[in-house]
Amino acid sequence: MAAIRQTLPRGTAIELWWQDEARIGQQTKLTRRWARRGTRPSAPRDQRRASAWLFGAICPAKGKAAGIVMPRCNTEAQRQTGGMHLEEIAFHITPGAHAIILLDQAGWHSANDLVIPDNITLLPLPPRCPKLNPVENVWQFIRDN
């Protein structure tokens, strides 16, 4: 972060943002039911598998959030949404401030053709450390409720 601060004009405020993506939706589960041996009672269950991907970012210090919903999450979607999602975050950054966005090291976060707005710097978290990202708590809350 010190290296990033040195590249910015003196006095530029820095906002720390955390970014992640998650799949939210239905998943087919096995249906179990108690029954007398030899019988086959009906056990209706919703068998659809509809889901969507949420791209979200939060700035806990400022109480800000930004997000978009997409039908899938892969390299191509990130190229399309990466620009859209980063632009959404850039819109919520305080004018004149610079945002450092902490995110995981998924391959699509470092795509060569990813368009990064001028008021944003991406800073990857160490590998296999989802507990360092507070956005994971947001996804868990959404899934639980």
C-alpha cells in the first residue's frame, strides 16, 4: 500500500474496498422421507437449478457498497463485467479519492484486457485466504436468509 500511495498525488484520500463474487440460487438436493419398508411415498421437491452470480464490493470504513448481478462467472463474463463492476465501484468512490480494492487471485481478476478505472488500484490477497475478505460474510448472510 505504501508503494501505491507514492504513485498518487500528495494528499489523495485512500479508500479500502473489498471485492468478491458468489453464486446465489437453487441447488437440487436429495429428498428423504421416513416410510414403512416396502412403500414408496411421494416426496415432491423443486428440481429447478436457477442461479445468478453476484459481484459485490464494500468499503466498511465509509459504509459504501457496490454490486451487479450476472448470469455466470468465468473469464469471458469477467472481461465483460469486470469493467462494469469496476466502473460501478468507481462511481461510488468519493470524488478526488483513490480506491485500493483487495480481492482474491482468481484468474479473471488479472485478465490482460481488463479495463481498470484511473481511481482504482487492484491489490490481490494471499492465495487460499477467503477468511481475510469480509465480503465472504455478506454472501453467507444472503445464503442464510
